[in-house]
Amino acid sequence: MSYRSSWELNFAKLLDDDANVVSYSYEAIIIPYLSNRSTGKMRRYFPDFCVTYSDGSRVIVEIKPKRKLVQRVVLKKIASALKWCECNDVTFKVITEVELKEYTLSQQALRELNSAQK
């Protein structure tokens, strides 16, 4: 599978290593959002990941640089995703480079701990 960014690839690798992840899909969900209020123009938003966990919970994940979280189009997409998730009993989460680095470090620490115990 190909990803649009190395951050998305790294996140997919974290999902692959997570024993609690049953499955995930990449850009498989389509969420409509209002692009232009005055013209009523609708567009489609494809969140990066839809993750299903072993407890049955589902999470929609958007990987986004922190600096872009203030952009109008990004805010519109997030607002629409939050509404969609609320209607579909799904959690929505935005992961920036900050969280991705923390996740990567914690996964690396777990691997090192597990290999040290062997």
C-alpha cells in the first residue's frame, strides 16, 4: 500500500505492531463537508485511517502537521468528521508530528523492554 506521507506510513507501522488493532483501512471513509457556505458547494473528505480495535471500538484518525490545524479547510473537515463520528459511534482523533513522535518512542521503548526480558 502507498501512503501520501512518511508520517502516515509510520502510523500504519504502529498500527501493524499494536496487538489491540483488529484491522485498519486507509482513506476508505468518505465524509461530505460544506466547502463554501455562500454557494453551498460540497466536497468530500477522506480521513487517513479508520481503525478497529479488539474491544469493537473504531477510531477515525487524521495525520496532520500541527501548523496546518488552523487552516480554514482543515477546520471544516474536522468539524464535519466530528459530526459524522458522533452519528456513527466512532471516535475522531487528529495526530500531529508531536503525538506521532510520542507514540513512536513509546512503541520503541516497549519493544526494547520486551527484547530485554527474553
